[in-house]
Amino acid sequence: MKFSFKMLEIAIKRITYSICKNKLTEEKREEYLYNLEKDWAAATIKYSELKVHVVGSENLLNQTCVYVSNHQSMLDIPVIMMNIKDTAGAVAKIEMKKVPVISYWMKELGCVFLDRENGREGLKAILQAIEIIKSGRSMLIFPEGTRNKDKGVGDFKKGSLKLAVKANVPVIPITVNGTYKGLEGEPEDLRAQIIFHKPIYMEDLSKEEKANLSEICRGIIARPQD
């Protein structure tokens, strides 16, 4: 019930924000979106009752980057957004574009909607994501393309990290483990972990490594103990 009130509050904020956003400076708009994203993420995790252990916060950067993570649950996004230092958009499935209120805020935050069944439209979305990153907005991607809670880390889509290479920004690999428990777990086992690995800088990579960046990231994410 409390979470329903939070979503109602966010819906009301859409109305007030759409009225006043053109009167706000760019700095004030960014501050508003940052606070909204953090507030939504924190509320979602709170009401899921998931207890999240964070490792590697010192690896986060104060600059635009691409966050790349494995995908276990719908809670992955709020868990990540709650713990990063900046505002980030995400590469989301095209179906999210039809969700009222949420899709509005996703667009404001710089999210793009990817249609994997339409190659031409999919390419447009990736090119749009690259431009958004170049403009200064970080981006979160899930290269598995689907949620995968109990089979380890699935295959990453080939070329899924091209947007980071083309935008020439660092990549931060992220391992999430146990986030699905916030939706399906027992009360005594609502524990999850998120690991922020060391950033990967484009200038440190060879041409071959850039071409294989998705597999490099997958290897790091699948072996968090390394």
C-alpha cells in the first residue's frame, strides 16, 4: 500500500514537472531528475524488503560512463540506480515504452527503447543511446537481453558494448546476485549483493579488445571473486 502511494506521488510529480521544467535551468532539471531517480530506487528496494550488500563503491566514477550488468530481476535497476553516484538512463525493451507514467520518466532520464525484433529500429535506438552518452548522461545496459536468475551469467549479445566504444567512455562492470529474492524469496533470506568492478577505460584497450569488450565484461561479471 505504501509503495502504491509512492507511485501515485511520482505520477503527480510528472504533472508538476512537465509544467515547470522549461522554467528550470539545466542544473536544476538535473538535480530534480537525480533526486527523483534516487527516491524511486530507494523506495522500491525498501518496500521489497531486500537487504543489499554493496561491494566496490570505490570503483564508481564522477564522470559519464556505461554500466554493464548481468540481469536477475526487475529489482536490478533500482538496486543499481540507488548506489551509483550519478543519474543514468538505461537501454530498455520496447514494451516499456507503453507503460504509463514510467515511460515518461524513462524518456526524461535518457532511456532508449530497444526493439530486438526490428534491426533497423534497434540500430536507431543504439545510435540514440550513443548520442545521449556523448551529451553527458551515463547509461545502464543488460547485455544478456533477458532476466536470468538461476543459470549463472548468460551469453552477452555480441557488440552490445559498441555504444561505450563509440562514445569513448569508461565501462563499469556490475555483478548482481540475489536480487530476485526481493520478489520471490522467503522473509528470512531477502539478501542480495551488488559488486562494482574496476572501470575499463577505452584508451587502455587494443582494437581487438574493443571488439571483444562484451565478452571481457561478461568474464569479469561471471567471476566476481577474481
